[in-house]
Amino acid sequence: MSESLVVTRVTHSCHLIQFGGLTVLTDPWFSQKAFYHPGEPIAFQPETLPHLDAVVISHEHYDHCDLRAFSRYPDKNVPLVVAGPVAGMARKAGFGNVQAIEPWQSAQVGDLTISAAPGKHGVYEVTYVISGGGRSAYFAGDTLLVPELRTLTDRYGPLDVALLPVNGLQIRMAGNKQVVMNAEEAAELTAALRPKVAVPQHYAFTGGTIGDLLFTKSEKGPAHFVEAARRLVSDVPVKVISPGEPLTVAP
């Protein structure tokens, strides 16, 4: 019998994913600074998080790897499964149970299996298929759409939920270079993976008035993804969840 699966948005790409009684935190972000604003509330702080059984971190960018703030989490031995460049940063922040994995490698954390998949971004990134209690979730960080991601269900089986970035972030000073998949690409990946539920993430981020004008350009909401997914794969529901809102994914 499968366990329950509940996804609770913290902010941006930071979520709590509960597989029955086991809880995973994705890409911690609990603060803000110049040119980095979630654009939405932050539902928890490290001190108010529930007990965590594992943490996954896709890459080293501050809005996905806020280790300075997350170091306030009381248990410094919580298992962290991370992209390679993050490992040293996590240990320096005081975390003692850190494992780096590469694409197509897996880590066993208690009854959870955490498998890394490829990603492509402005820095080295991995994405994750997380499985436990007969349920599975794909967490895409803020990757671009790369061909290997279309093979995830061939490798790991059906997905209950896919958490996908949708804002198509571009870097103005690099000739508007795109570094995150956009809404249409996220809908294409939804059609390829056919999860039971697709959840958009990474869309409210803002660099502030100056940052958005000079440095970055992105779509500021999930509406385009909702429309594109309905058009390309109408039988896969899309759920937009607000910070602090739990989503129970039916078996």
C-alpha cells in the first residue's frame, strides 16, 4: 500500500515533500538580499520547519542554497544530498552529513531513494527524482529543458508529481541568455513525463525594480504554464500552490 504524498510550498523552489512520515526539503531559501527577492511570502523559517529526514540542493545559487540561513535549523546532522560544488559549502556551514551525487547516481537515506538527474543552468546543477513509500516526485530546481529529462520515467517509473520551473529567466547582460526553462518548455516536459500532478515553481522571483530592469528578465507568474499544459497535455492536472499551502497528491 502506498504512503501519502504531500507537497507544501515554502517559497520559490523551496518545498517540503512528505512521503508518509518522511519529509524532504528542496533547495532551501529563507532570506533575501539586494537583487534576490522571493516575490512571495516565505512560509517557514529554519527554526519552524518540521523534522527533516533529508534535504536536496540542486546547485549553489543563493536562492536555492541559502545555507547561511538554513544553518539555523537545529539538526546539523540532517542528511544533505547535493550537487558536487555544494558539498564543501554545506560542510563549511556546519552540516556534517553531506553526500554529493552525480546524474544517474542514487543515494539511500533511510527509506528514501534520492536519484540525481541532469540539469543545465548558469552553474553546475543536478535535479532529483525522490522516491519513498511507493510514491515518487521529480524536483527540477531551475534547470533548462535538456533532452535527458524526457527519459526520467523510462529510468525511474511513473511520477506522482513533477515540480517544474516555469519563468524562463534570462540574463540581460549576457545578451538575454536563457538559463531556466520557460512555461512552454515546462509544459512540453509535463507532456513527456505525464506525472499525476504538475506543480509550477520558480516564477515569483524578482530582482527588484533595478534588478529586473538591468540584470534579469523573467515571467512573473504561472498562468502561461497553466495554459500551455492544458493545451499540450490536458489530462494532467496542474496545481498552483501558495506558500504554506499543502497539496495532497492522490495515489
